[in-house]
Amino acid sequence: MTRKLFPLGAAVLGVAAVLFLLRRPLMMTAPTCMAGRWHGCYDTFNGVVLMTLVTVPLAVLVAYTLAWRRQKRGVPAAWRLSLAEVGMVHGTVPFVWLVLMPGAAAGRVPGRVSLVPLRDLVTMGPLGITGNLLVFAALGFFAPMRFAAPASVPRVLALGAACSVLVETAQYVLRLDRVSSVDDVLVNAAGAALAALASRRWWRVPARPSSHTPAVHTAA
């Protein structure tokens, strides 16, 4: 039971830490979000973060319901699968929303591309690098827990890079007044891989055939 609840406890502690660090800007945005206003809430960083944190109890309830239904059907590792599914969605969608948030000149300026590795990394700053590391961190953390296919660091790295390429392409095609940068892809993929390492003990690895299984011989 302790091993089953550890990921949930870690998530709660992480949310508490974020709330403590961002308590002042989040409280400034809270009245706008609680009033249901789109402008000033869902189109701002603080508003999206606030609503993500506010909906954590709902996400936990959904995970609990999925786990309970799976346990009734006798599905193995019901808690791990349910937490992974909800965690992937709840931890990834808000960051993708932020990345695809249009700039001030969206639709009026052509798409911009930066294909020189490490050129934009210097201008990101600590906050920008941290934000890019977190974009697909939840995907990297939970995907190997839910699926056996991406249960390796190189595969999670490739998954993070592929998802990041799709997002950067969308920024360019939709003319969101953002720079589609190869450095964003590199940092996003690195964040997914680092998060995967943190969840390695709970990965859903494919079952290996037993060495004690007798060999089957066919007649000539």
C-alpha cells in the first residue's frame, strides 16, 4: 500500500511546494478566475497555473474512481495505471496550453524558426529553461508507468522530442507570434527523460518469459 500511495504523496507535496512559491501572484489572479473571466485568467501564465492546481482534487477523484473500477474487475496494478493516465493528462495539457498561447502580434506576423542548436538557450534564462523542462515532464514521468512500449530513457527522450516538434510546428503554422526553436525541442525532451528517471522504479516493463518454461520440440 505504501508503494502504491507514494506517487500520490509525491504529487501532493509537489503541488504544495508550487503553491507556496507562487502564492502571491496566484492570489492576484484568483478573483478573475473565480469570476469565470477568460481574459486575465486562461490567457495568462498565473491563471493557467492556478486553475491547474485548483483542479488537482478533481484529478485525484478521477484517478480514484478509475482505480476502484479496475480493482473491482481484478485488473493488476490498478492504482498505478489510473494515476499514470490522469497524471499524463493533467500534468501535460496545461503546459501545452501555455506553449500555444498566442503572442501580441499573433496572426499578423509570419512564423519564425530558429534551427541553430544552443543559440536560444542562452536567452531563455533560468525561468525559461525550467518551464521548458516541465512541458513534457508529466508525460515522461507517467508514460512508462502506463505503457510498456516507452519504458526506456531513449524512448521517452524520443517521445518528448516528437511531441515537442509537433508543438513547435503548430506554433509556426498557426502564426502565434512565437519562435519555433530547436532548443525548445532539446530542453523539452530532456525534461521528459529526467522525469522518466524519477519514476523508473514504477515502470510497466514487459513480462519476460520464464527460463524454467520447458522447450517445445516438434517432430521431424
